[in-house]
Amino acid sequence: MRHHLLARRRWLENGLRAALGAALGGSTARTVLAQEWPARPIRIVVPFPPGGGADTLGRLVAIHFTEQFKQNIVVENRAGAGGAIGSELVSKAPPDGYTLLISGIGSHVIAPAVSKTPYHPLNSFTHIALFGGPPAVLLVNNEVAAKNVREFVALSQATPGGLSWGSSGTGTHAHLIGELLREKSGANMVHISYKGGALAMTDVIGKQIPATLTALSSALPHLKAGRLRALATTSRQRLAELPDVPTFAEAGYPQLTAVTWFALSGPPGMPAGVVATLNTEVRRALHAPRARERLQTEGNEPNDLDASAFTQFVRAELERWTPLAKAAHTAS
């Protein structure tokens, strides 16, 4: 009888553990996973071509991960559809911390605003850590009389038909910043869409158009050579590389404080411990002296957002840019 009672007790205890495990949605298993992670190589998907900002930041962080986790970090470029192809792949991956994504404003704010993406920018991902990104700069050629934003706006209003300006393409972040400037300042600006910021800049240098908005990293060589003149940047504060160039906030337009940001995300439902570890290591990577020296020349400022605050940042960016992106897409 005693043996029978002990066996029944074990059976009941095992059943209770199983029921609790199901009720908690596998939280115990996720805790064990987080404690053991990483036990094998990690894949980071970059949904853009090699050589761009997303790729550069992703590989910079990957080097740090390799050193800290003592695991191979495989960076894989899966470009296409404005970042949607690679993003969809990661959104459907197991949430075990071994498949990660370089996300960004293009793939997670602009693309969902103008097309039906196969993922939701918030619900389909675990947003882990913000990398930041380069600010934009308003550039004019040397024939343009305006020396600051106020004079640029006045010149545009006095120009019959408006002042033309170029961006890297309709619906890009640079285009949206230009539209926001037009909306907030009343400038009479006529947008010209190019297939890339370099083409727009070439036409400004060649005096085919008077102005462009582009990433600071692309503009610096031309500014240093005196081929172009910067009127304002979208950074939070003046940049070490351009100490004499005011921010748009200083010019009276704080709404134009913005960067073309990139970040680290993963599939939905990742273990909290893994997310916290990744967030900490991303921040350590971007604050390291070798990273700071490299990123400072692009105006990329490191941040200290935890995963929860970064998720709120993504939500705020969606609210901020979605109406402008939709309007720009409709008008094109």
C-alpha cells in the first residue's frame, strides 16, 4: 500500500509540474535557455546590401559579440524590398537568440507605412537595442546666396516656381525630413527624386539643382573640399566635424532633430535574459574607444536605452513618420 501511495504521489507531482509548465507558457524552459545561451554560433541578418550603414554597424557589433560570447557570429546580407525580405525571415525564426536582425527606420517605419509588409513593425519582433545612425545635413552649392536656414526659406519663397532640392529617393528618410522642413517653415521647396544620394549630390555640385538633404557621412568629403556648403544638421547638438554648422533646432526647427537609425532586433518572444545581455553588449560595443572614434566622424551618437525604452522609441518613430511617409507615397 505504501509503495502504491508513493507512486501515486510522484504521478501527481509530475502532472502538477507539467500543468504549471503549460500555464507559464514554457517560462522555465526559456530561463534554462537564457542561462545556457549562447551555446552555438549566432546569425545576424542584414536586410540591406553590403557596405551601407546597416552593414557597417552590424559588423562592428558582430566583432564585439565574437569577443564577448566566444562564439562565431555570422553576418548574412538578405537585401530586397526595402529591408522587408530579411526582416520577414527573422520575424519567423525561432525566438532562441540565435537569429538576429539589423532593423532600422527604413524597414520598420517607412516600409510598413507605404506598403503591406509581411510583418508588423512592433508585434513581429523583439526590439533589443538601438545603434543610432547618422544625422542628415542640408547642403547647397556655392552659387546659392543663402547662408543659413532662415535665408534658405526666404530664398525659396522668393523664387518663382520654388527652390528645387534632391533626395536619395521618394519616401526615403532624407525625403521625409525635407518634407517636414517644408511643412514647418513654409518653404517653397520642389522635391526631385534620385536613385541614390550620390546622384543628387553630384547634381548639386554641378549646379543642376541648388540643394540636397543627405547623410553627413556622404557629405563630409565635399564639405571639406569646399564644393558644397552646409546650412544645418538634424543632430541633437553641433557636430565635432562641423563645429560652425548649427542644428535645425538652433535654427528654430526642433522637430527636425532626427537620425537615420539602425538597431538590433529579433523574433518575437525572445527570453528576457538573452535580450538584456544583448542590449548590454551592444551598448558596450558602441561606447568602446575604437567604435567611438569611427562613429564620431559620421555624427553617430551612442545611446543608453534599455530594450523597453528602445521599443517605446520605435513606437514613437512610427507615430512621427508614418503620416509623412504615407503622404509622400500618395503624392509620388
